[in-house]
Amino acid sequence: MSGMEILRHIVVFIHLIGFAVLFGAWLVEAVARRMRFTPLMNWGLLIAGVAGIVLAAPFGVSYELNYAKIGVKLVVLLVIGALLGIGMGRQRKNGSVPPALFWSVGVLTLLNAGIAVLWR
Ligand code: HEM
């Protein structure tokens, strides 16, 4: 494996940690029936987002990157960020997140993971 390939795999690893942190933090709230947005979700989104943008650069690959797929993932990530921002604001004001906002974050996070793995 070349240095660039190793570097890419390390960034994919970091990207996956971001996904795990975001989805894990969300799942804990869903299973506990608390349905709150927590700061850990923002960290997961930030980690996945920064690593994802790095992965959008074509280093350490011998094939063409799928930029339609990467663009859709970026849009989904920005929507998740907007929902987290709006939900956190509501939570501060009313003490709870509207259920549609809460469930959308989980569904959109899984959607991005599904797109990552299934869209080739
Ligand atoms: C919540 C947000 C996201 C989730 C859950 C997510 C999930 C994943 C997962 C599970 C993989 C591994 C699949 C594989 O290697 O085949 C992956 C890879 C990748 N993601 Fe994301 N992702 C997210 C956001 C983003 C964003 C915003 C971008 C770019 C703007 C991005 C770009 C990429 C790229 C380029 C790869 C392929 C890595 C490679 O093959 O070298 N991701 N993502």
C-alpha cells in the first residue's frame, strides 16, 4: 500500500468514528425515549463532516470518485446540521425537540451511511 492509500484509510477510519459518535449519541437518546439532542451529536457530525470533505479530494485512489454521491452526502450532512441547530434552539426554549426533527436526524444519518455503502 502506498503512503497516500494508508493516509486515505486513516481518514476513512476517522470518518467512521464520526459516524459512530453521531449515530451512537442519537441511538442512546432514542432507546432511552428521551429524544433530546446532545452536544456529542454535534461532535460526531463535525468529525464525519471534516473527514468527509478530506475524502472528497482524490488522493490515494486509482479510480474516479463519485462526485454526485459525495455532493448528495454533503447536502444531507448540511440538512442534519440545520436540524440539529434548530432542534437545539427549540430544546433550549421549550425543553424538548419536536419529534419530527429528532427522528429525521437518525434517518438522515442512516441514509448517508446507506448512500456511502450502497451507491457505487
Ligand atoms: C452523517 C454524515 C455521513 C455519514 C454517516 C457517512 C458515512 C460513511 C461511511 C459509512 C463510509 C464508508 C463506506 C465505504 O468506505 O465504502 C463513508 C465513506 C465516504 N464518505 Fe461519508 N458519511 C457522511 C458524510 C460525508 C460527507 C459530508 C462527505 C463529503 C463531502 C463524505 C464523503 C465520503 C467519501 C468520499 C467516502 C469514501 C472513502 C473512500 O472510499 O476513500 N461523507 N461515509
